[in-house]
Amino acid sequence: QVQLVESGGGLVQPGGSLRLSCAASTSIVSFESMAWYRQAPGKERELVASISRYTRETYASSVRGRVTISRDIAEQTVYLQMNSVKPEDTAVYYCKATLDSWRQYWGQGTQVTVSS
């Protein structure tokens, strides 16, 4: 069992920045991948960004160029740096850890609200 704890969400003005953190309860070095998803009210959960075991990064087209995913093995933490945020980035952001094909874990989510 892997516990994931997200933090860093909150209220931010359009054009601002924030960094989300996802701390894992165990080493993440061997995880197949880690990812950030988001779910806005009335919408399905969608992938924002992911980073593989080999540090290959993927991004949703809606955030590419504004968002960076990274990981700190020593801190067992994955980050999501969000810049130039927009109101449409408002959502609950979830961290997901994929250990292999049959083991996946989710965090509890952190709210991000972009508003002036």
C-alpha cells in the first residue's frame, strides 16, 4: 500500500503561479510512473502531466508550456509547477502513482482555484 499526500493548492490570481507537491509514503524510484490529474466540477477527471520511471514527461495540450512535472527521489515527492494559470485550471488536482500494471494509488486531492 502506498499513501500519497498532495499539498500546495489554494487560491491564485490569473497569470499567477503555484507548485503542487505529492509526497509518497515509500520510495518512488521504481514506480512505473507518477502523474497529476484534475477534475473540474461537472467534468471527468483528466490527465494533466505524467513522468515515467525513466523521467519521460508527457503533458496535456491544454497545459503544455505552462506546466512542468518533476520528481525528487530523495524526498519521495513529485511536483507540478503551474505558471500563467487560467480560470479554466480551476479543479481538484490528484496525484496518481502507478507501480505496475495492476497496482495504482491515488491521493486525496488538493483544490486549485484561479480567480481574481
